[in-house]
Amino acid sequence: MEIQSMIGVVLLLLLLAGAVAVLAWTDHKSLWRVLKAFASLTLQLMVVGGGAWAVYHYNTMWISGLWLATMLILATGWCMMEGRLKHRNMLIPVAGAVTGGCLLAGGLLMWCFGSKTMVPVVGVLLYYLTVSVVRMMQTYANSLRHTVAHRAYLTANGATRIETLMPSVKRALRASVMAQIKQMAQPLVVAMPTLFCGMLLGGVQPLFAVVAMLLLTAAAFVASVVATLLFLILAERFSSLGK
């Protein structure tokens, strides 16, 4: 896809400047947030776009592996920052959840579409995974904090540790998939997925774009469940969460 008219680009930028000016006149406090959001988006696009350019340009296993590792590290760090859990040794559970969920679901999708789709596939899965993992961690930690007395009561009556944790596990699993459920429940004409639009703009046939979106949605759901299970297993083994 190429830009057909620079005049249209200039007009769009002028309208953007006008919209910013209107916001500055009506609500200057929100203007700073908007500018920060644009700056953050631009920076992220430059970083991700530069990595994607290197992957496509050099097309070597080492470059692809380095880009994938970088994205997984950034996603893990984002989950750690947004989760804000004050427990020891949380890095292993979070990293294991993000890496395991992304590699399993992403590997299956690349098996379906080919290795050249790694950049968009990993990008979509990591978006869903970071949201799911953060919500799941927070829900699980809050549930454990509010069920201390109940778990102690169950333990005193002979329940195993797994049995005492099951209510919190169910809440965590439910929280991890709610984002996907909400996305699937929205009509396509109301919330057109960015990737679907990108595929159409890139010249992909609409039928293939629909199939790809369905497979990506299914993979994101699987990745969220797998990430939740890995996090719970690793958190029980390596972290102080719930202990």
C-alpha cells in the first residue's frame, strides 16, 4: 500500500492540529494527556516498526529470535509494572505465563499461516496476553487476600492446599478470559479490529481476513488460559503469593 496523495496527508494533519486546538481551548488539562498518548504511541511504533523492519529486511533466524525475545521481555516487564504485586519472586511466574502462552498459540498460528506472519501474530497475542495476565494476577492476589480466614478454616477441617486455592483459581481464570469474551461479543461494525483493517489495507482478500481473525481470536483465548495455568503453577512453586 502506498500514499496516493500528499495533499490528503497535509489536510489530515491540519485537521488534527485543529482538533488539538479545540481541545486546548475547551479542556487544556486533557490536552497534556492527549499529547503524552500521541508521543507514547509514536515512540512505541518506532521501536516496534524498527524491529519489524529488521525482521523483514534481513529475514534470518537470529534476527527473528532476537526480536521475539525482545518483545517477550517488554511484555513481561509491562505485566510486572502494571500488576503491582508486592510479593517476592514474581518474575518467573509472569515470564513463564507470557512466554508459554505466546509461544504455544503463536507457534500454532505460524504453522497455519507460515513463519512470515510472526510479527503480526506475536503482536496480537502479546496485546491480549498482557491485558489478560495483568487482570488475572490482580484478581488472584485480591482473592487470596480476602479469603485468608476462609482458607484457614478449610485447612483446619482437613482440606488440601489445592482445595483451599480453587475459589481463587476460578476467579483468576474467569478474569483472564473476560477481555477476549468482551471483544468477541462486540459487533464487527461497531469495533472493527485494527488487524482486520490492516489486512484489508494490505490487499488481503476479505474472506481470508475473516478466517485469520477467527483463528487469531481462538489462539488468543487459548493463550490466555495457558498463561493463567502456567502462572498459577509457577507462582505456587517459586513466589510468595498466597503463602
